[in-house]
Amino acid sequence: MTDFIVAIPARYAASRLPGKPLRLIAGEPMVVHVARRAMKAGASQVVLATDDERIAEAVKNYPVSVCMTRVDHASGTDRLAECAEQLGWSDQQIIVNLQGDEPFAPASGIRAVAEALEKSSAPMATLAAEINDTNTYFDTNAVKVVRAANGNALYFSRAPMPWQRDRFAIDRVTAPLPGALRHIGIYAYRAGFLKTFTQLPVGQLEQLEALEQLRVLEAGYQIAVGITPEAFPPGVDTEADLARAEQLFKVLNTN
């Protein structure tokens, strides 16, 4: 079984949903639900990377290590890079970045991204799922990814890709989309690459598409892309998302 650590970056000052990790779902802080998902995935260690003692306090009754980090990090990746230094992770240790707003991330998917990295020589891995409907394919909020034959990412984009020139010239709406993949925003890194990633300059492609992972490709590094074995329900970014999460929790625990 793949040896991996799940690290959960969780900051208090989320712009759209302040105090997000502590917002309640079914009476418990969201970060607790995320931590439980990480534990079910079979991680050798679960680490909460946070900048707020209140968030750390929320997981005190669980087998979760806490890494207190600076408040000025621009991204979760930066926060995890600080953890790698504080905790002395070996350069080859596999770290899964499970965002603190993913209370329904499937355990099988968390394992899958760790396994995708273990099987690859790439320093970073992520997941994707097949696109089965054209609305998703043309939705700019749904990030698409194209893979090489070895499973590494060729490109990520908000635009529909690959573009089936002849088929879409005839019927854009109902044309089949064999092989089209939607990116799922969960990542695994070799710990030594976390610092490298945070020191890479922001590239033109990242600025154009507003996709952080393009910084890695533009700098010449590889990203392995595995196929998720299970659907990832949406994360929580807004009050409306929180209300939907509450309803989803009830459905999942009724069935």
C-alpha cells in the first residue's frame, strides 16, 4: 500500500466564507469532516496546516497532527511547503494536499492521487474524470486536462479540449466527447518539490487561464494525472455551498 501523508491547509480568513474551516455541517466543524475523510483514506499521518488556534482546537480529539503556519501564505501549497520544512519530511515523502473545504472527498480518490504519484517519476500528481456531457465540456468553470500516452498532463485549460474539429463543425451541442477529461483539484507532491513549486515564477499561461498548476508545466516539470475511481462532490466556497453540503450530508447518511 502506498505510504502517504495527507496535509490539510486550512486558513481562517477565507474571503468568500470567513471562518470556513469552523463552519458547521451536521453540527460539526467542516475541518473535522475533512480530517475524517483523510483518516479513512489510509494515510500514515494526517496533518492540519493552519494559521489559527481555533481551527487547531477543533481537531484536538482526533489523531491529527497540527502544524501552525504563518498567516501571510498566498496558497495552500505555500502553507504545506512551510510544514515540510517544520516537520522535516523527506524529499521523497508523498504528500496529498486535501483542501480544508472538501468535506466529501472520497477516500478512494485520496488514495488514487497518492498512487498516481508513486507510479510516476513526476514530482506532482492530480486526478481527472471523464466528461460525459457537453455542458461540462463548454463550461469555463470546469477545467479540462489533456494527457500524454504516459499519463502525464500536456495542458490544463478552461476552454473545451481536445477540440474535435470535424464533429463540432457539424453538431456542437450533442457531439460525443470520447476521452475528454475534467480536472479534479486534488494534488499529491513529493515533499521536496513543495519548496521548488513555491519558488517558481508565475508564468504567462497561469496568468491567462488563472490556473496555478500551469506554473509547473510552463517551468518544464511533469504532472501525473490519474483517473478518479469515484466522483468528487463539490467543495464549499460560499454560504449556498454550505447549505448544499448540509443537505448532501443528510442524504449520504440516510442511504
